Amino acid sequence: MSAIEYYLKTCRELARFCSRNGWIDNASLHYAVAWESDNAARVDIEFDELLMEGGAHQPLRVSCCGQMRLFLDHNGRVISSEIL
């Protein structure tokens, strides 16, 4: 798992892309690096938000997407982020 993928699967910032206060299905998380420099990267992110509605046995899936700028250290690890 890359440093970017690890960060995205563990950060709280992605919850801002959720539209209905559900939870993020990390198995559905996909990202693409739109651009990258020595100390930053912009990523396009997609994932499913899971919702339990009414007595449903299976959660409802809502597609979510967004963009983040990730600030990287000299080893490529994410040190902070910004929602775009």
C-alpha cells in the first residue's frame, strides 16, 4: 500500500465528501494522482458512502468524489492535506 493510499484510508478529511453522514467503504476507495511535485500532489478521489436505512439488511451505497491537495515530506509520506 502506498503512503498516499494509506493516508486516504485512515484520514478523517474524506468524510467531508460524504453527503448523508454515512461511513466510507475503504474497499471502494479509488484515487488518481492528477499531478505531483517533490512536496505536493493533487489527487482525484472516488468512494462509496454506506448508509443503513430503515430495516435494510444491506447498506445503501452512495457514490462520492472529490479532490485533495496532499503535502508530502521528503520520503513521499503525507504530512497534511487540503480539500479542494
